[in-house]
Amino acid sequence: MKKKVALLGATGSVGKNTLDVLREGKDYFEAVLFSGHTKKEELLRIGREFPGASLALSGCDSGSGEIGYYGREGLLRAIGESGADIAVNGINGAAGLEPSMAVIEAGASLALANKETVVMAGPLVFAKAREKNVKILPADSEHSAIFNLTEAHGGDHIAEVILTASGGPFRTYTAEQLSRVTPRDALVHPNWKMGPKITVDCASLANKGLEVIESVELFGLKPEQITVAIHPQSVVHSMVRLSDGAVYAQLSEPDMRLPIHDTLYWPLQQKSSFGGLSLEGLTLSFEKPNYELFPMLPLAFRAVKAGGLYPAAYNAANETAVEAFLELRISFLDIPRVVEYALERDWQEEPEDLKAVLDGDLRARRAAGAFIARIESGRGK
């Protein structure tokens, strides 16, 4: 029997990679739902390629024809009615949290490429998954690597997780050079093809900061057990150090389709044409991150150590700041300033439900927006 798959964010970068996995695995998977936000024609094209799957367009409130679900509530209803065995959540940003919870509520496993789900509401998400007896499987390259290494060696034996980061396009820049970078500069990643927000996050190391927070929640780690290593080649996707000191790594070409493939087929091992790596002539290098020039990383450690709503506030302020940077309202170096300003508020509250998380998210966005306004007026110095 084929595994029934829902793909949320089908028109984005994660979605496009997942479609390739579904095409290669047509004998193993049945697509039952595709969602997009505003790209109606692209969603319709996907629907024609995979007839029988329902379509949901979350960014439009109404419509007719081949798309059966519209708006935010329509998307959540579509998830509940899809009958999926597993759903890939490739929605960008905080907008992916409620759909993740809807997937779990519907009793489907969650293939998670939306790291904000766990960053914002990890304890609530995992409590709901335990209640519904479903699996949460990481579908991004770093956490998929850690998941597979943990499966191979056992979580009890892992002393340290080493997250790798390419360092982005500004890895060798000075502070003076960073002060002059533009959105166009930040949107050119040396190794990966992704959407604008995550590409900027890779340039600032905020993406790695979010992954630090996510690792704590996904694998039950202490922040002190997580190390970040800059690895410009993006071939080693993460490593684990066992209690005996030995380090084990997962290596492949930088291809998002491989972790998505592994997640969808789990617990089976299935042949893949994605990410194959030749060792001939391969050179790997590693270096420490520059915490002074890229403060989004230490700010993430600060947030996850503080707990409560601090991780959610970190994410919300960063999303707000990145949007302002892409709109040319603030500079690249202003992004961590905005996040630090937001984190100076009190976020100690342990959220009891999703509403508390979303309320905290909104308050952090307002705080970040207020500081951005000060920067624009010249008072945020």
C-alpha cells in the first residue's frame, strides 16, 4: 500500500525538492494534498501533474474551480480531511506552526522542514505528538543527519552534536564590509538554492541559531552539548561525538532532496539518486564561527538557555528584521540589533497553549517593529 503524502508549501523551495522525491517514488507514494500560499497557477500545475490530490491556497480567502480549499482556515481543514499518513511541512517561518499542529492533530506523522514549529512551541508540539502517537521527523539536512546518526548509535551515547554551517556569502567579511552589504548580496548563497528569508538567515547565521534551538527540542539536548562549526563546502551535514570521544559524520552533496527522501521513506532504507558524493579530490575544512561579527548565533544560545518564550521572541524579531532588511529599511548589521532589543524584554512565561505562543510572537514582532522605526528615524543608535 502506498504511503499517503501531504505537501505543505508545495510552491516553495522545500516543496519543489519534495516534488522531485515524489516523482522518483511514484510507486511508493500517493500525493493527497498540496498547499501553496499565493502562487495559484503553479499550484494548479502541480495538481494537474498529481491528479487526485486536493489543493489548498492559504493566501487567498475565496475562489472556485480546481482548488478546493482557500484561506488559513481552509488549509487547516484540508490537512484534517486529507487522510495523509505523513505531511511534509515546507511552509516558511512562523506561519508553519499551526499547520504543523493540525498535521499532528489529524494523526499523521510530520516531516518537518519548518524549524519554527519546534523553535516556537517545542514542548507543546512534542506533547501533542505523544498524545496522538505520531512521529516528528526532521527533513532539513542538518537535523536529518543528526537523526540518522542517533538512530545508528543510540541517543544515550551522544555527548555532543556538531552542527555545520557554510558560513554564507559573508564568511570572510570584515565589520566594515558587512556594513555595506545589500539584500542582493545576501541572497546569493554559495552552496544552496533557497527562498529569500532563509538565505538571509544563512548569511547572518540566524538559520544556524534556529537550528541550535531546534536541536535542543528535537533531541533532548542541553545547549552546552551543541557546537557549531563553519564548514564552507557543505558536504558534512552534521556530526555527533559519542561518549568515547569518537566523532561520526553524515556526508553528501548539498542536496535537500536527500534528507526529504530519507524522511519520507523512514523507517525503510531506499535507493536514491539524490546527493551522491564522490570522495575523489575532496577537501574538507572547518573553523570556528566569528561570534562578534555574527551575533545572531550567540543570541540564539542565550534564548534557548533562557527558555520560556525567549526562543519564540528570537524567531519573531528575526523574521521582522529580515523583512525590514529586504525592504531596504534597515542594514544587515541592524538585524541582530533588532533581535537583541526584543530579547531584552521579559519572555520567561512558559506557554500553556498555542494561543500563548502566538500572543508572544505578536508582542515580539511589535517590539522589533518599534525598534526598526527608531532606526529609520535615526534614534536607534
